[in-house]
Amino acid sequence: MAEISQQASQVLEKALALSTRDRGALIDRLIESLDDGPAEEGVEEAWAAEIKRRVDEIRTGKARLIPAEEVRRRATARLRNAPR
């Protein structure tokens, strides 16, 4: 884990004492504060294009949807059979 300043450590200690809901909201705000750089340019457009592509694949039948219960069952089986 990266080292943080004493001030950041104090903020973290107080943040960890918050409710789950408040911690989640705080995380969202902190992440939003990181999203201002030039690396983010074009991301929204790329995601919009990806979403359109996926929706088109579903509508045309190219993509096969798997019910959540089936996904959960398969994932659980894989985890049970994974080497430890």
C-alpha cells in the first residue's frame, strides 16, 4: 500500500468511521476529482460507441444473453474447482 501523509491518514481514519452510504458517496466524489485529466478525453464517446455496438449485437442475435442465475452458477462452480 502506498504511503500517505499524516494529514491524509487522519482523513482516512475519519472516513472509515462513516456509514457505508457516506463512504460510497465520498469515494464517488474523490474519483470524480481525478477524472479531469487529458487521459479522459474521448472516453465518453468510446463508451457510447461500445454500448451501441453491444446493443446492436443483442438486437441482431449475434450476442447470446446468459441469465444472471446461470452466470452465478458457472462462476461458483469455477471458484469451487479452482486450484488453491
